[in-house]
Amino acid sequence: MSEDRRRQQQRERVRRRREQRPVVSTAIESSAIEMPGIFGWMQRNGRILIIGGIVTMVLGIGGKTFFGDLAKPMNSGSTATATATVEGGRPVGTPAADGVVRQYTGAPPMQLDPTKQYEAIFRTEKGDFRAELLPDAAPSHVNNFVFLAKNKFFNGLTFHRVLPNFVVQGGDPLGTGSGGPGYSLPVERNKLQFDPGILAMASNPRTGVSGSQFFITLAPQPQLEPSFAAFGRVIEGMEVVRALTLRNPDQPQQPPGDRILKVDIVEKAR
């Protein structure tokens, strides 16, 4: 075989091998061509977009589970309710037949003037008597009594309990020994002796210090000194106090209690 023939056959074999090589996909080849604008950015960051799409899908499905509690307002869903602070000394409820409201939101704020001395004049069906009030000894009790008297709380109420050689008691809007203004007073203590004519606020183990019921001693009562605080003393008209109608509301068929017509508060410079 001639040399030319061999070279021709070799060229033919090379051509055939080239024709049998795999053809490159035009789709893959086109990725090498960068597109302009936003499409070019998307082309360059395709992997990031794919990952972002997966994250978005996961959050959409499980976001409530993962982030629900953090998205809630603090204390959301709590059944506890906060107790509102109510300013004391505000009348509430329906006035009585005499037009006086005898229920309050709480004990009144301190309103006493430290430069003044206070007295209370009790005007009753049996006559008048005068008491000196003692704010230095029991400030909250005096403040409360002055507040109620100025707001006509005691007008028309009775001395519902009058026990011989013990005490006379009044200030109950129900007249039974179980009523009050809707609040209790803080406990106060002092070392004043319970001589005849001492004023103090009543109390009981269930409700504490009454907000309106007071008593006046008819004879020395030293046994009461550890449990009660004197906030005043009768300085005129003790004979009127001793003349009040005896009655025990715990017993049947008692006479009506003597009425308090009004209590006037007198303020004097110290």
C-alpha cells in the first residue's frame, strides 16, 4: 500500500473519532452567557435564591411554633387581674332617704391641718355634749371622724348600744352594730387611759377597726386600753352622755336609740 493511501486512511479514522464525541447541551452552554440587569443578578445568585426560598417555606410552616411566644405581648393570655388602686374618700352608691351617701370607696386621705385643734359638738335628742379630738394620739381615726362628720354621715343615726357603766356606741348606719361606711381603718395604739368620756373606734375580730362606729366610755375601762386607741375625750356635757337611753341590740324588745341630730366640727388655732 502506498504511502498516500495510508495517510488518507489515518485522516479518515481521526474524522470518525471526532464525529463520535458527545454533543454539549445548548442549555448548559447558554449559562455561560451572562444576562443583563436583574436577570443577571438572579443568574449569578441563583444558589442564594434557592436557599432563601427554602428558609421562607420552613418559616411559613413552622413560624408559629418557633416564634409564636416571642411575638406575643408580655403576660398575654394571663388570667390574673391586677387590683386597681382606688382613691379613698369618694362616695359611692345610692343616697339614703335624707340625701346622704354613707358608703365610700375607702378611708379618706389625710386632711387635718397640723396648725389647728379640732373639737366635735354632738347634738342629740337628749342635748349636746362637746369632745376634744386628739390627732396627735390617733391621727387617722381623728381624720376619719372629722371627714364623716363634715359629710353629714352621723346625722340621724342613733346610739344603738348603751350599756350601763360600760359604753355608749353609735355611728352605725344600720343601727344594729353590723354596719359601716364600706371600709375599715388602720390599727392605731396609744397609752391614753380609758377614763370616763373617752372616745374610741369600735372593732371586731372579723372586720378590724370600724370605719364609722365609735364608743364613749361611761366609767373607767382599763381593760380596753391594750386593744383600742383613744382619739378624743368629752370635755363638756358628760351628763348628757350618761342620760342616753339604755339598750342592748343583742336583746329583743329594746327601746329606740336616741338620735344624733348632727355632729359639728369646730377648728381652732393651736
